[in-house]
Amino acid sequence: MRRIALALGLASLISTGAAAQDVAVYQVEADFDDVAFVLETAIIDRGFVVDHVSHVGEMLNRTAADVGATAQVFERADVYLFCSAVLSRKMMEADPNNIAHCPYGVFLYALTDETGTVHVGYRHQPDGPMQEVESLLDAVAREAAGLD
């Protein structure tokens, strides 16, 4: 588990381990839609196409009654999925099993009990060639959180 404190205004980085995955999460005091716009722009400006936006928060809210849930986890939560033909080819030529990491995802969410705070993050990638993808994901997430 990694812990890095950033002294950059209102933004900070928190890395946590969750069961079988390790994630990096940046926090920023901002409007969710503004952060989402910067995130999408950060992806597009690097020459990538957002393949899909998964509206995880909406799905959880929509299905809460169906699964007997009473708590609302997120005010809003989305995952932006995209890929890089160049990086993906390089990663999969190094190891075909790296297909498991494609498409790449950067998430953002606002918790119901944290007004004005948006979390932006990604899953850490395995050691080796996938660290190049991790650098890309980190740059995109940092830009969305206003740390660039």
C-alpha cells in the first residue's frame, strides 16, 4: 500500500488497497461536472477516444430497491474507459495476458456525505511493461484533479 501526501492546495492523493486490487485516488474540492469535463478532455487531448462512460452511481441508485439496499454510496460515480492502440499493442506483445487490463479506466466519484469533494483515480497496473500504462493513467487522473 502506498501513501503519498501532496501539499498542493485542496487536492491530495490517497492510495489504498482493496481486497485484490490497489488503487490510486486523488481528491479535489470541485464540482463533479467540472472534474468530469477535465477528465474527458485529458483523455481526448492525448489522442484517445472515450469508448464508454459507465455510470456506476446511477446503476447503484437505480437498482438499490431491487437488491434490498438502503444506503446510497455515491452522489455520482462514473468510470471513463479508453484505450491506446500503440500502448495496448506494446503491452500485449510483451504478454498477451495484458489484454486483461484493456480498456483502461479512470473513475471519479462524489460520496453522498462529502459535499464538494470529488475523487479521481485508477487501478494500479502490474509491474513491468504495464507501468507505462500506469504513468498514463496517473497523468490523466492528476490532470482531472487539477494537480497538473
